[in-house]
Amino acid sequence: MAQIVDSFGSPVTIKNAQVASWVAEMVALTKPDHVVLCDGSEAEKQRLTEIAVAAGVLIPLDQQKLPGCYLHRSNPNDVARVENLTFICTPTKAEAGSTNNWMAPDEAYAKLAKLFDGAHTGRTMYVVPYVMGPIGSSLSKVGVEVTDSVYVVLNMRIMTRMGRQALDMLGESNDFNRGLHSVLDCNPDRRFICHFPQDNTIWSVGSGYGGNVLLGKKCLALRVGSYLGKKEGWLAEHMLILGVESPEGEMTYVAAAFPSACGKTNFAMMIPPKRFKGWKIWTVGDDIAWMRVGDDGRLYAINPEAGYFGVAPGTSYKSNPNAMKTVLKDTIFTNVALTADGDVWWEGKDGEVPDELTDWQGRPWKKGSTEKAAHPNARFTAPASNNPVKSKFADDPEGVPISAIIFGGRRATTIPLVMQAFNWTNGVFMGATLGSETTAAATGKVGVVRRDPMAMLPFCGYDMGEYFAHWLEMQSEIAYPPKVFLVNWFRQKDGKFLWPGFGENMRVLKWVVDRARLRVGGQETPFGWVPKAGDLDLSGLDISSEQVDAATSIDLDEWRLELESQGEFFEATGPTMPRALKLQRELLLARIESMHGKWSVG
Ligand code: OXD
Ligand code: MN
């Protein structure tokens, strides 16, 4: 077997016997020429960056303007997560549930072992120990990813707490996620992302795209994490975490789940409008929350990640000034366009569109071209420490206490700007029935409502009905459950958005915080509490009261259709759909019937 060395070629040993024997097993399978154990040091980063630049994997950007920043161009066939090639390999199909692709574990191991056999030959295998979550937190988890991609190593270094610190935290324990990755020949026909939750194992082959290969993120923190959460009594969720600070210094933490293309990173880094002088938003996380009940009966959340893997197109000083500041140094850009002077560009970036660019595939591009210069799913990988509004509690091993949970989707009709659930069960129902309209960014028909419960449809590692049951069961553990809300920034009338969004969402967030702290009014509707006229602070906002009324209105006919569509999803979920949620739906239908089609918010 190739000797294990550090990135400078000096021999090293892996002290943890379980890690060492598993790495040896993987080496025997993939047969690399070299095996490098990553320590996470600055010197190692420099060395691996040089290797990546020499191999053409990274292109240096203008180091004066963007110090430590590089561009990566992926294979054009490998630019996004591949839900159709993502499998949950539980012992039975029923455990994976109706919303996941399933393969029997034996079959999956055998099929992928054939692909992995000799996959690292002629290459270096990097052994990447990492921690998801703050070092020393009881909520954190250790993983080890072996990969033949230096791009993966440098991204893992940003997105996780990587290197020696992870092996130190693991000690002699066997409790670590085993992640095996090879880009292989990047052929979609030989691409599989397989999760073995019962073995705490992930095998990913044939892709180099972040969501498929940074195994700590979607694969461990959500798919395997959600399974571990059910088993161990905690929640792994596709949620941002933010702190709202009032001018008096009172801090309230909110976790929020939105499907993709709904502005999650923007919301997590929001700058409140002028009217909210003295209010501040602090980012704890922009994508994933791990939540556990604390000794005081409150729900505490950590962000398992250490960086942001954000969508570049549409990010600007208007939509997200803090993200723009975050990507000014030590950032890896993937599939964005390149300017002649070594800067990056993407559709929706501030300023004039440059006359000439090199597009995301490395081809010359001219202003006015019908093709996009940056790929619509072009990304930045940036350290959270660059974020000017990173919460000082983001690395707190205890996590932050969550007072409110928000579920949000992109809906042109039906769902009001904001609505508060009556109680925990009703809140779980709101999350379980979350829907969002498909956008042009994804393949398929545009504007169709796809149910994306808790924004977890592509990320839940087990049966969805069991997952809802876990959420319901959590109530018995949480003495002080967070208040639950549904929001919709995307309601339309005559094809126009009714609500301005972005920083103005602070107005909604303030109502959420005040409701969670039981100090503002609301109007009861058949479906939840909404703000009464005057409850939302709209001062300094240049939109008509009719527009606000339309954004917050409830239409019984639209809701009847909504409940029918929810019913189809409940059916499809199958026999594990909890009775408490079915009854919630029936209760709402019965309410509509008893009102004989009449309802108006006062
Ligand atoms: C992501 C996603 O990349 O949800 O965060 O796809
Ligand atoms: Mn996400």
C-alpha cells in the first residue's frame, strides 16, 4: 500500500485505529499512487493551491483585488446536484420512503465497488478528516472523506472544520462518517451518490459538483444527519439560522427553511431598511441547522458548516451587500465568467455588463450574447469568517436558542405574506405542506407547485411520513417550543410581485419576533394568525395599503384547491403519514365548509 504522507511528502500515521483500517480498506479498493493525510494547516492550503493551479483545476484571479480567490470551471455535464442519481440505501425500500430513490445496500456497494476498483490509480487520494459543527459541541459530528479531487479538499477546508482538529476531536472513537469519493471520468452514466445511513457511510462517484461531493454538506449534514436525528432525538434541517438584535440589544434567534431559489442566503445576511435604525441581523448559518433540546427545555441550533456555498448569479450589492463583501477574499468561484483583468462576473452583478468576457466554459463571450456568461448555478465557496455580519455565537458549542421557525415557499397565489401557526402540530402541518413554484432555473414546467416539505424533499434520508412523525414527537421533549410561521415573499397580482422583498422582509421578521415574544397583536383566520392592519410596521415603505392587503389576504376558494393538492401529496406519502397531520387538513377543510365560502380579514 502507498505510504501515507502529508502534503509535503513526509510520512505520517493515522493514530485512530478505526480510521486507519478504514482508510487502508479504501486504498486497497481504489489503488491510489499517493495517499495524503490533510492536516488543515495554512502551509498545506498553499501547497494544494499550487498543485491545483499547476493542474489547471484553479485559475488565479487578480490577487490585488481578490486576494486568495480562484476560479474553477467544472465539466459542463456536471453543474448541479443530481436528484435522479442520488440513492438512499436502507435495508428496505420502505425505510427510504416514497420520495427517495432506493437501492439495496448490498447491491449498491457491489455496483459502486466495481466503479471504485482502481479509480484512484494514477492519482492522489486525499484523506480529509472534518467536523460538522463547532469543535467540542455535543451536537457536532466527525467525518472522514477520501477523495481524488484537490478541488474537493480546498472546498472542504472552507466549508468544514477540517484537518488535525477533527482527528483530535474524534480521539479513539469509531463514531465517524465514512465518505468515499472519486470524480472517476466524470461520466453521467457512471455517476451515483449513495447514502448508507445505517452504516454512517456515503459513496459518491462520477461527479465533482459541490452538492454531490462535499460530503459533509447535503449528504452527511442532511441525508445521513436526518436519519441520525430521528435515531438520537434531534433535528437536522435545511434551514438558515439568524439572530435579530433590537436597538435595545435584545437578541432573538430564528431558523428558516426555504426551497432553493427563494433567497435563503440573502435572508440570512439581510440589512434592515433605514426605518429600522438600530436593528441588526446576524448570520449563524445560511443553509443547514442541527437542533437539539437544551437542559432548559428550549430548542438550540448550531450551523454545522463553516462556510457558504452560495449561488452567484443574482447576488449584488442591491440583493445582498454582505455576500458581496464576503466573497472579496479567500473564495473559490465555480462556473462564473472571467473578465479580462482577472475579476469575476455573473448575471445580476452590479455595474455595467462588460463588453467582453470569458464565459463559464472558457469560451469568448460578447455583451448581447443570448447565452449566459455565468452558469445559472455558478457558485462561490467563501469562509463564514469573511461575513461582516457573522454572529459572534456562530461557533458557540452550545448553539443558539431558537424562538421562531419560519417555513417559506415561492407562491404566486393563496399563501399570505406571513401567517403564524396555532400551535406546534399546526406548525408541523405548515412545514409538511410547504410548496414552492418551479422556476426557469430548473428543468420542467415553470410555475407548477411542487410540494417540498420543510424544504427537505431532496434531503430527507428516510421515509417522509416517519420524518413528520419525528417532528410531532419532538413536542414532548421541548418545554418551550419555538413559534412556527409560514411566509411568502412572492405573491403576485397581474403578474407583479406584491411585496418588495429583500431588506423589507425585516418588517415581517419583526412581527415574527414580536409574536414569538407575545407582544404584538394578530388576526385569527381559519388557517392561522396573520398581522392585523397596523401590526406590520410599514412606515417609510412606498407601497399602497391595497397592495399590502392583497399580499396578506386569504381567499377560501384558493385554500380549498390548496388543501386538495396537499391531500394528493399526503396520499403519495403513504401509510406512514401521521394521523395528526391528516386530521389537521380535514379540520381546515371542515372550517371552510362551515363558513359557506365567506371570509374577510378585518
Ligand atoms: C444548496 C441547495 O446548494 O439547496 O444549498 O441546493
Ligand atoms: Mn441548500
